[in-house]
Amino acid sequence: MKDRQKKDRHKENTCKKKYKIMFCNVPIRQKPSLFPPVACTTLCNILIKAGYDTFFYDLDAKRPTMDAIADFIKNTKFDMVAISAVVSTSYRFVKDLTSTIKENSPEIKIILGGNLADAYKIILRKCQVDVCAIGEGEKSILNIVRYFEKYGNSIDYRELSKIKGIVFLDSNNTCKFTGCEELISSDQIQQPDYDFLKKHSDINQYMLNPMSRYDFAYDCRSYEKKRAGRRMATIFTSKGCVNKCTFCHRWIPKYRIIPVQKAIDYMKYLIEKYNVGFFCLEDESFGESRHWIDEFIKLIKPLDILFQIAGARVSIVKRDPSIIKRLKEAGLTAIYFGVESGSDKILRIMEKNATATDNFEAVKACIDAGIYTTIQLVIGMPGENDGTINETVRFLKNIAEVNPRIPATSVNYLQALPGTPSYEYLRYYGLLGETIDDEEKYLLKISNTNASQFSQYINVSEDCLAKVRLWNAKINILPKIHWFRIHEWKAEPDMAYRSLQSIKNNNLIFRIKKFLRSRVIVYRAIYIMGDFFWKILYFRNKLLIYGVRETLFIKSHMANLKRSDFIINGDGESIRKLLKKK
């Protein structure tokens, strides 16, 4: 009798349909991201291990049309779709995607995680999303899936409230946040799973020719024969950041470092299985532990690979001025710091916990060691004005004076994103509107928009928009003119990696083309024009922004110049603190 009952239960469990889940990521930029979808691979593996039928649809890499997605959802019966929305500029895509999913399969439950989930008040009301997942999903994902597997379309708010790390609309249509789930430990942090991507996506999207990246092509070591044919892969050595910049998402509150040996072992695995010889370390805050970085250098040297560091704070150079040279000896080709500004006032408003001098010393350490870096800047913060921009220009000129090459810069306008003090600053001044509909318009406006685009910027600086638009040009042009003047208007020297064939072809026509490409003529013409050039550019900006009438008639234009509400006096104070006072 007992044997028969066991057989019946086994038969029942065998016949029972497996709960089917689809994970998908969303396009981050106009071109597919090179960063592997680590959140999706990690959470998929957790559910697969728990026995769930799990599928990964790499929307970012494959870029299907909404019609193709609709057909896929209609023909493939899923019980749940989990969306990883890494950036808040993906709102429009998420709204279209969730609408498409629900139209073709209304019974599907949709979960959304990632930085965009910080806008849960809008997402839960304006998108076809059932639950927003807040923070890490490693511990909450199983609880979420098991709840919906048990209750289906019926809702038990009491049970749903027991799941940590989610937000949902309760019976009163009020957003209910259940509190943060406990974070995983450092040794539990998973790397991008390339075996999973090989099976479920296109691994060639994430393992590329390293010479497609300037920061590897820049270094002559990349051309050594022993590195020929080696591939490039992305990993990370830490999670989170030690800082809380007022313009930046701090999705995960804690900074954790992966044990050195664990990171090195994974690199060895990728070297052996996928012929990887170049690594992108996609940290936000690399090497914040002095002991860890010493051990990392010791263990990575024998691998004889090359690597670049995508995110580090200038504090690592302040703590150890020799660190860049030591990392280069271990294989470093490039490192990127969040410099953000050359003005101490703006750095305080940003809560960078660094000074312009700290920034200069970090960049100079890279120059002295022959390591490539780009000076990454954010302009248009609250408190920004002509004076602070001039400080940033002087900062860049100082770098130009110690740099044998023209300093590479990347300039972004402030892009206020949900969950940041910058976003709350806009809200406080009514710049996001009065209603959820108004706030949604802002999220739609910045959708699929790079921060470098002036059109997405909402002016919270101390100056008018025409001047704000001028700042990008000043930062990009004036330091270059300064560099050319120091070098007697000579073109930039050949890159170290220029092939012998190119040097042989260095005839008169080649030299003329090279001279024109260097834009020496353009910069010299701007220098000769002096203030007249900037007055013309400023007048052009006013025409584009305000139109002919307001540009020509000062009285009408005065309303656009009133910026007194946004003036931050003194040496600058964090906008987080300013908001608390207000």
C-alpha cells in the first residue's frame, strides 16, 4: 500500500507542469553592451539549481523587434518574466516590453529588478509590472518565484509582505516596500558565467578582439607575438563602491571585495578554456584595500596577461603614489577614475571625498607610467557656474602641461536618475512636475539617451542654458589649444603601436592628412579669434535655445537668466545635506 502511494505521488510530481521563467535584459545603449549580463546569469543559475525551467533571452545582444518578442511570448508559454533593467534610461523600452508581454500572455507575472526599479512608484502604476525587486536578487529570487508559483493570479498580501527586497502595490494602491534583504557575502559573489552565455546567447558578443578597444591597442605590449589571437573577457574584483556621489546610483549599499585567489582562479579558467589573454576589470571602486591590491599584484603577475581597470577612485594613488607603476608591471594598460570636476566646490557638492589636487596627482601618475586614461567629467551640477568651469579648464591645462599627448576627456552633463540626490533636487524645485504623469514624461525624455547629450539636461546650475551649452566646448577646446601652444602647434606624436608599414608610408601626402586630422588648423584659428569666437558661439546657443525674439530683445530674455534660486554660496556643500536642510 505504501509503495503504491509513493508511486502515485511520484506520478503526480512527474505530471505536474514545471513553473517556467524567462529572464531578459534590456538594451542599455544604442549599441549592444560588452558587459556580460551577470545578474541574469547568476539568478538563472540559482533557479536552474532549484529545479525550475529557466530560459534567458538576451535582448541587449540580439536586439529583436517588439513584434518578434510578441511572437516568442505567444508561442512559448512562460509563467513569469524577470527583467533586468540595469540603467534608468531604459524606461521607455521597459514600458513597451511589459505591455507587449501582457498583451500576448496576460497571465504572466512580471518582475523588474536593476537600477530602474528605484522608480517603482511610476513603474508599478504606469508599466505592466507586478513586483519591483530592490537591491540584490540572489536571496530574494527563490522566494518571489515560489510565492507566484503557489498563488498564481490570486494575491495574498500578508504572504507577499514576508518576502524581503520587493515593492508592490497593496490593496489600497499604495507602494509597499518590504525592507532590504540581507546581502550575500564576498565569497558568494558570482562572476559573469561565460559557459551559460555560450549555451544561451552569443558568447562572441562578450569575448571580443582586444584590439577593438583603444586602451589595449594603445599599449605596445598588446602586439607581442605570444598574445596573438588571444581573446578579451570581462570580470570584476569587487562589488559596489565605497563612496556615495550625489549624481550616482548607489543601488547596493555595501562595498565588498572578492577574495584575490577566487578572482585569479576564475581568470585562469577563462585563459585555459577560452584562450583569454586580455581582461577588463569592470569594478566601480577597484583596489580599496591596500593588503588586497598587494596580493592581487603578486598573484596576477605570473599569468602574464594584460588588463584594464574600468573604475577606481583617485584615493588609491593618494594612499600609494607608486601603485600605477606597480600595476603596469603586473599587466595594466589603462585605468579610469571618476575625476568628474577640477573644482573643489563642485567636488564637495558631489560628495566625491577627493580634491582637484588628488585628481591631478592620479592622472599625472598614469602619464608618468605610460598608462592610458580618460579624464571623465560631469558638468552642470547644482552650484556649477562660469567660475567652477574655468577651474576645471585650468585643471585640464595643468594636465596638458605634463602630458606628451593631448589629454583625452569624456564630458557628460548631469543626468538626474531615480534614487539619487540629484533626482530629489529636481523634485524639490518642481522640475519633475507635480504628478506621476509629469515624472513619467521625464523618464521617457531621458530614455535611451546618453548623458553627453545636451538635450536631456535640466538646468540646475547657477547660469543660463546658453552658457551651460558653451561649457562643453570650452572644456574640450581650450585645454587642447593650450597643449598645441606648448608644443609649438605641432601635431600629436605617432602612437607607440603604429605599425612599421604606416611609418614607411610616411610620405608628404600622409603627413598632410595627419596634420589635418590633428585639427591643428582649427584650434589655431580659434586661438587667433580669441573672445570673438566664444561670443559668436554664445550668440548661436541663445538662438538655438531661446529663439530669435528672446535673443534679440533683452527684456524678454531676462526671465531665462534668473538663476538665484540655484546659487550655492561659499565653498560648496553636498546637495544631500542641502536637501535635508530644506
